[in-house]
Amino acid sequence: VQPNNYSTFYDDQRQNWSIMFESEKAAMDFSKQVCIAKCNSSPVLDSVLCQDLLLGEGQGVEAGDSVEVAYTGWLFQNHGLGQVFDSNVNKEKLLRLKLGSGKVIKGWEEGMMGMKKGGRRYLVIPPAWAYGAQGVAGRVPPDSTLVLEVELRRVKLAKECSGSDGLSVSSRDSPAPSPVPSSDGFSAD
């Protein structure tokens, strides 16, 4: 996925190709289908499949960072999207979590690593990285592969970064002092 509705890929001969889409939605829909095709063509899914839909901006998130996300989760059934088992997209509240804290399934946390603010990512999560053999009563059958679409709305980085001149700068890459943080600790934007 590239800016301005472009995607690039390599073919089997390592030749680079670019596709420009008419709209952001068309580019995202194509990327989702690529991810589903990757899943269906792998003999055994033993790790989380990640496919960026939108790249976002800023620094990639890592363990210890606090994030707020909008998400939808589907069961992966009959080689594609099955029923929705959970979503907060049409709700008031975003899901707030600290990456690495274990608040959500392991595959979800793993799949979000490196995402940037404003980014959207599609994740295909095998049972071992999700709810495993126990599932979730009434919502997720045992041994289910899950598909999540995650949008990273807010980010609070765990540590300060050091600028190239050796001076410490805030996590927003601004040499000026940060404004007073809002009461919930997330940046106002």
C-alpha cells in the first residue's frame, strides 16, 4: 500500500508493479482481497497475516504504547468473511489498550505492531493466536480463524525519542515543548 491510492507488488520474477486505484475504498477493498487470497493459498496458517489498508502517519507503535482503536472482527468461514463476532465501529467508545498488556488476543496485539496513527490494517489470525480450542461461548466457535479490520485512531507512545542532534524531542517529533496533555493523556488531535 502506497499513498494516493497506489499499491505496489513484486511478481514471481521479482519485477515491481504498481496499480493506481480510482478511490481509497477501491484500494482498500483490493488489499483486503489480497490478504484473503494469501490466507487461502497458505497450506497452514501458523502466524498472523497482516495487510495494510492505509499506512497512517508518524512513528510505528510497539509494546508499551497506548492506543485507541476502532475495529470489526469476523469469523473466517468457507475461505472468506463469515459473521461479525465483535465490533465497536458504530459505538461511541473506542477500544483503549496498552500494547503488550494482554488485554486482547495475542494475534491482535502482534498484528498491530508497527502501525501508525490513522493507519488501517487487516489481520487474519489463526486459532493458536486467537481463542484456540476453547473459543468464546456463543460468539467464537472453538478453533476459529479470525479476521480483524483495525483502525488506529489515537496513539500515546510509551517513551520519548531522541532526535538526530542528540536532543530529546517529544513523541510527536516537535522540538517545542508539548502542549498540556488532555485529561485522558491522549493528544487532542
